[in-house]
Amino acid sequence: MSNAATLTPEQTRRNQLGLIVSASIAALLYLYLFVEMGWRQASLFLVGLAAGVILYHAAFGFTGAWREVAKTGRSAGLRAQMVMLGVTVLIFTPLISVGEIGGIALRGSVAPVNLGVVCGAFLFGIGMQLGGGCASGTLFTAGGGNVRMLVTLASFIAGSVLGTFHWQSWQGVPGFEPMALSRSFGVVGGVLISMVLFAGVYLAAAAWEKCRHGDLLSTKIASSPTLLRGPWPLIAGALALTAVNVATLLLAGRPWGVTAAFALWGAKILGVVGLDISHWAYWSRPNSLASLNGSLFNDITSVMNFGIMLGALMAASLAHKFSPSMRIPARSLLAAVVGGLMLGYGARIAFGCNIGAYFGGISSTSLHGWLWFVAAFAGSSIGTRLRPWFGLD
């Protein structure tokens, strides 16, 4: 791993420039949001900025963690996710049950349990392995200087728009109405059942790892990390992302989300080139239409996504790791395009991604979040086996 002592002058200048540019844009954007949109929108941007730093320094991706389970049996990343979800449920459930704090109505991420979730999450799981990242992973790796992930992001956006075009067709698929454990069994019952499920996944993953290797890797790291240069222990990243989601709930009134903004960005681009899609069923809904006709800086998810990318660029520069390369093998580039399209389309028909549906849904005790997890993990396992075809392993 490069450090300040071994960097060439060119690498030093590149990282200094990355830090100056990211910090300057972040400061200007924060001031604009604070003056034009208010303190809450500016605060959500800061939460996104913090998320970018956390995701980069903890390397807290869902893609790599799930791939390790399928490929090697190592489960430290998945186990850290269960800790993250458990702590978040303990905080989310009583907050959401209160219904309102500081004049902000609080709601969970609860969606139907249907075939759309299964198909969309399964596609998303394959896509995250081919594309090289999940929703949050695509943002922080692209922001950190990975040029290939910019291709994945562009395809992610395209797939999201395609998903909005087909959105109406997926609304009548077989399934059940939204169900949340905390609604059916109360706050205490919902929390207890969730904890049992988290413990079950944690213990099953640990048992599988011990069966494969005879030992269990820790979610901590042996080296001595620094706050600004990393690497952070997985468990520290897990708890920090819990804080990000809780802050989002308190400021935005709903859990953290990522991919709805990608659909909006794609729709805005189509509008610029003269294609009006406001008559599509997805965009004709009042809230979606308002977002389509409004400023991107009014959109909470977009503002937080901008923060994630800038935060990751700051983190990469501070860690002396900002080193973009344009050398992308053809098969890897193809995988980025195909994977990105699957990510975008899958997220739209499955009511979200690894953040909105998995993290947000399960933290809200919604059963669709668990269904999403099972289907996406299955897709991820298949995607892991497809990676060598594209020269990714």
C-alpha cells in the first residue's frame, strides 16, 4: 500500500489536487444548500459526505463481502453487516413507532413482498458482481478514482431509467401487501424476532467459515489504522454506517436510499435531449413528478449521493490512493456495462438496492428486506461464478 514516503512527485500532486478539488466543491455545495435549500438539506449533504469517507476507509462494500462467502467461505463482512443491522433495528424501531420527532414525520422502508422483489434483487445480485459494486459501492469507488466504476455508474443510471419504463408492468405481479414485524408483533416483538434472524445468519456464516477453514477471521484488523487514512476495522464501518442511516431517518424522515436518484438523473438527461417521459406511470406519480420537474438539489437522495462521491474522493486523496487509470480490459468493460444495467433495472423493480431495500428495509423490520437479501445473495453467488468469464478473477 502506498504511503506519503513512497509517492512520486506526480502521485503527490495528484492526491493534493484531488483533496483540494473535493474539499472546495464540498464547501461550495454545502454553502449553496444551506442558503438556498435550508439547514436540513445541507446537513443531509454532510451525512452523505461522511458516508463516503466511511465507505472508503472501511472498504465497507456489500459486493466483496458476499463474494467472499460464496467463493472462500470467509464471512467477516457478512457478520459485520448483521451487527450493523442489529444495532440499527434497536434504534430505528422505537423511533419509527413514535411517528414524529422535531416536527419530522418518521416512516420506515416497507414495501410489498412480491415477485418483483425476488426478480429484481436476483438481477441486482448478479449485477453487483459483474459491475464490481453495489449501489453505495459504485458511488464510493467511482468517487475514489476507479474509472471502471464510472462506466458501471453510467450503466446503472441507464438501467434505472429502463426500470422506470417497465415499472407499471411489475406492479401486478403475485405477492403480498407490505408487512413489517414491528406492526404485526409490536415494537418489542419486532425487535426480538429481528435479533433472532440476525443471530441465525451470523452463526450460520460463522459455522460455514469454521467448517471451511477451521478458524474465524475477526472483523477487526491487525494494523493500526488512522482516522484520516484508514483502513478502518469492519465493525467500526458497520457502526458508523448505522449512524449514517439513523441521521438520515431523523433529518429526512425515512431511511437512507441511493438508487432512486440514479433514475432521476437518467430522466433529467433524457429531458435535456428532448425526450419527455413524464407520462410514464412511474414519473406521473405526484412525488416523482415533482422531483422530475424540480432541482436535483431539492432531491435528498441526489444530494446525499453527491456527498458520498466527494467524501470518497477526499478519503482517497488523504490516504494517498487517488490514482485513476484509463486501462480497462475489454471484457471487464463489458461486465461493467452489463452489470450496471442489471443493477439499475433490478433496483427499480425490487423497491430498492442494498441500501434502500436491504439495509433500510430490514432495519424497518420489513419482510421485503429479508426477501431481497435472500434473492440478492443467490444472484450474487451466481454472479461470482460468472466473473471469470469476464476476466474479473
